[in-house]
Amino acid sequence: MSADRDRFREELTACLAKDAGVVALMTCIASHFPDFEVYREDADLVIKDGRRFLMVRRTGADSFLTETYVDAPSTNEIDEGGGHPRDVDDLFDELVDFSEV
């Protein structure tokens, strides 16, 4: 992944500039991480890698809430005001880390 980090960061930033929701991220993430299953659940993005799920909710132009689950995806934590605040750089790092575990 390290050879593609710069290209992925550029594409991620471009994807986020195109659309205010998480839909723009789906294609970008899926093209760089073909082993991930990436889909939308309402306004949230669900990224599945094996038995792990990363939930992503876009809360602003450069802000997100994320939460990781094992075995079953859920937005309960984010819906109840939880989740981990991320900016685009944090989201990039979290996606790379999620792919390497």
C-alpha cells in the first residue's frame, strides 16, 4: 500500500470534494482496497473486511465519525453521540490501518 499512499490520499481528497455524502467515497475506497466490501447504509458508509466492520458517517466537509465493530455492523454508537471524530487525514490513516490489521 505504501507505493499507492500518495495517489490514494489525492483520490480520497478529490472524492470528498465531489459530494457532501459518503457515496463519493465508495468507489474511491473500493478501487484501492479490492478486498473490502463497501456499501451504504442510509447516510453511512459500511466497510467490511472479513469479520470486521468500519462505520463512517460524514458530519461535514472535512469531518467524520467512525466506529469499528466485529461480527455485525451497527450505527448505534454513532447514533447515540459516540464514534471517533476524524478529519480527512485521520480517515485516510484509519482506512490504511484497517486494511493492515
